[in-house]
Amino acid sequence: METGLRPSSAFAAFSAFLVLVLIMSAARAEDIVVSAQIGGDSQRTRFVAFVSKAVEFRIFSMADPYRIVIDMPETDIQVPGGKGRGLILSSRSGLLAPGKSRIVIDLAAPARIEKAELLPPENDLPARLVIDLARTTHKTFLASVKAPPPAPKPDESQSAAANLDTGDRRPLIVIDPGHGGIDAGAIGRATNTPEKEVTFDFCKKLASKLEATARYRIVMTRTSDVFVSLDDRAVMAVKAKADLLISIHADALDPKRLGIKALKEVRGGTIYTLSEEASDEQANVIAQNENKVDVQAGVASEQTAPVVSEEIASILNDLENRIKKNRSTAIAHYLIDHMKGKMKFNIRPQRSANFRVLKAHGVPAILIELGYLSNEDDEKLLISEEWRTTISSVLGEAVNAFMSERQAHIPL
């Protein structure tokens, strides 16, 4: 209920999809430094971002779950970590696309944007982006939500896929560094290392290893710390007519769900393939978490996101994709057999689930979870430059051996 809330006369007419443009300077991204603070209670909460110069921004609400999203030019952003306060559960930020940064605020309850303004510098304070939130009803929140701006597409001009030599007949491998930009992925339990940093560094090393053989064309789904949607990653592989898609990730278990004991016991790498039904409950949980990244980045909602299981069932019923499934399973088993003496694997190293990123039509695809950032021993390995160099080399050698044995074609 909204009873007892004081409406803001200046902003009472604002809808939850509020577009506010305030331009006071043509500040370059590197000139803008943002930090944030949260204050208030469960009825009213204020979010304040401090900016070194005035900056254009726009703010809107998204449902399913309740979120407030703030877009601005490419910017250094710092948002409060850990638990939020009042109406705010948590917040995160990062690069959504080249030249565009985003803050996503997860709400504990439906709230309306009561005020959003940029205050000029005064005394010793820098310019401040001030957002006041007031609790509202679910019905009122939904009534005011508009469709969010379309998700940014990958900058194909920066992708090797845009400049592929069509006369080059070498097999093409797409390497997908999981997460990126506003989507940090899992967080190291001891060191707070974000998964996106682990995967990106590992993939760069893997790409270099495979390129050094001069036997493959390599495409990376992202070449910087930028967000790329799951569907765009899959589409990239399809458009490039890839012979193989390798998506790299690092697991993390929820101690509230599985207990501290599981964090200590569950560790090691796992190679996943696409399936309509998960091979086990743990695979199902991991896939559900990975499939939520577009929602967490503020480019989709849980209601509007396609039903993954239905789509994957359709894909796997197609003859071409049944062949793809067999090929994917073959390479997963091959890599495990050739790496298990050099890399620590999970007690169940090969699993399957409905990972959205693996749905690239007709392209053999695997998702490799390098280990668990929630496990102390695995985390030490994952954040180690030496370990990433060694294991990326081991993986590169195994991929090369598989492709070579099959005369550069992945078999049935």
C-alpha cells in the first residue's frame, strides 16, 4: 500500500520509465568518476552517485524482478558492495557496451522513482546524481513500467568475425569468455575476484595457444570487459559458421542452499553439453544461474525471456542439431580423457543442462567450468596467473589433438 507516503510535488508525474537528460559538459569517460552511497529505510531510500563532472543519464524501472536501471556514458563507476539498505537489495555496475555504462539496482520491494536529479558541486562536494525511491504497490509498479531500451549488440567492427577471410578453409573456433561488463559472474569467496576477470584472461591465453598453431581461425565473443548477451554469443558462432564453440566459466555454490560443507567438498572442473533436461540437480542449478545473466544486466525480464527448455527441445529435435549434440558429447569426453592427469576435475566431470549460450544452431558447443570460486582450493588456482597459463595451454593442446585426429572435422 502507498498509505503514509509523501508524494514529491516536483516529481509526482514521473513514471517509472523516466528519461532524464542533463548535459552540462562534454566530459570524456575517463574524466567522470562515480562512487555511490545508500541511505534510508523500507519506505523511502536514497541512492547517491558522486560524479566529477555533470553527465547525461537516463533512468527507468524494470519488473520481474523489481529493478531500477541507470544508463550513462562510459564511466568509472563504484557501487556499494554486499547487502543494500532499505528498498535496495543490491547494486552493480559495469560496461554495457562500448561507450555506455550501466548501474542496476535490485529492489527489495516495488518502488517508484520519486526524484532523479543532478545537483551541481557545492562546498567540498562534487556533483551528485540523486535518486529518491518511495515504496509503492506491485500493481502501481507494473502499470508504470515501460519496455527497456533494446540490448546493445556486439560491436562487430571490433570482432574478428567481421573480418573473416571467406577463402580461409581452416576450422573456426569461437572462444567465449563468460560474463563481462556489468555482469561480473560469480565472486571469489576469499578474494572477491570476479569470474569475468578469470574467464577473460584464460580465454586470451587459450586463443593465443590455438592461434600459434596456425591451424585455426579464432573468434572471441568479447575482446574487452563489456557485456554481451547470451543469445548474441550464440548467434556470433552461427554467423561465423564455427566448427566449435567453447564457453569458459567458473562455478560458485550458494552456501545458504547447499551448506558450508559443500563449499569445502565440491571442487574441480566440469565440461557441460546442451540438453533439454539437466543430467543432475547441480547441473540444473548452474544452468539456471548462467541463464539469468541477461536479466541481471537489465536487458531482459524473467517473464519476457524465452522459455529455454522449450526452445532447446526444438533445437535438439532437429536432425542437424542431433548431430551437433553427438559431436559436442564426443569432444567433451575427449577433452576430459586427455586433460584429467593435468587438471583437477569434479567427481562428475561431464554433465549436461539447458545452457542458453550453447544453443548455437548446428555448431558443436561445450561449456567448461574451470572450477569453483566458492571453494578455497579452487579459488587459489583460478586466480593464479601461472595456473591459468598452464591449464589454458593444456586445453589448447587437447583441442588441437582432437581436431587433428579428426582431420580438422568434428566427427559424429
